[in-house]
Amino acid sequence: MMPDQVVGSSVLENNDRENALNRYAIITSRSTYGHSVIWQRFGYLMVAQVAAAGFFFNIFVESVKDPNLSKSGWVVCSLIALASTGIVLNWYFYKLTQIGFWWLDRWNGILRELEAQAFGDLYVLRNASPPATGRVYFRQYVGVTCTMWVILILLVIIRALS
């Protein structure tokens, strides 16, 4: 009798478990990369939003100091363009982050499928429902910043017409 024949099923089970652990590690690294990409995009778009807001408020404060500037076509157009840029950045931010969330959900689904093979009775992701607070805060951020840009556009138009 060959040793493999005696414990053939346990050898196969060990190979299956090793393969599952290897696949689990690969998918975990993809998921980690996805998280880092989301935060990187968040940082870039946050900097762009702050830059647009900084330029906007710089021009706006100057137009408050000199009332003639608030009626100038160039100033009004510049302020509306900057606020519109903020809204477009918000839209990109929303779409890019939604794509990132989709990938994270995909990787987590694959990890849940592999978890039983890789860890047996140990529940890491299975039967876990993490709080959705990150997504809720993200939606609130998008809503608040978009509302801010719309209010600023209306403020510029009201000042120009008054």
C-alpha cells in the first residue's frame, strides 16, 4: 500500500485548503488595493474641491469688497464656472467611488465563497453584516457639497441681479 492511497482524501483536502488559502490571500490583496484606490481618489477629488472652493471664495470676497465687481460679467461667469466645476467634481467623485464600492463588494463576495474552504468553521466574513456608515457618510458628503455649490451659484446670480 502506498501512503497516498491510505490518506488520499486528506491529501486532497489539504491541497484544496492550501489552494483556497492562496486564492483567499490573492483576493484579499486585491480588496486591500481597492480600498487604497478609493481613499486615493477621495483625497485627489477632495483637494480639487478645496481648490475650486478656494478660488471661488477668493474671487467672491474681492467682489464683496468692490460692489462693481459683483456685477462684472467676467466675475459672475468665473464664479458660476468655478461652482459648476465643483458640481462636476462632485459627480466624478460619486461615480468613481461607486465603481470602487462595486469592486469591493465583488471581492468580499468572492472571499465569502472561499472562506469555508480556507478556514473551515471559522467565520471571518460569512454571516457578518458590517455597518454601512462609510457609505452613508459618503452620500451625506456628496449631498452637502453639491448643495453648497448650488447655493453658491444662486448667491452669485442674486448678487449680480441686485
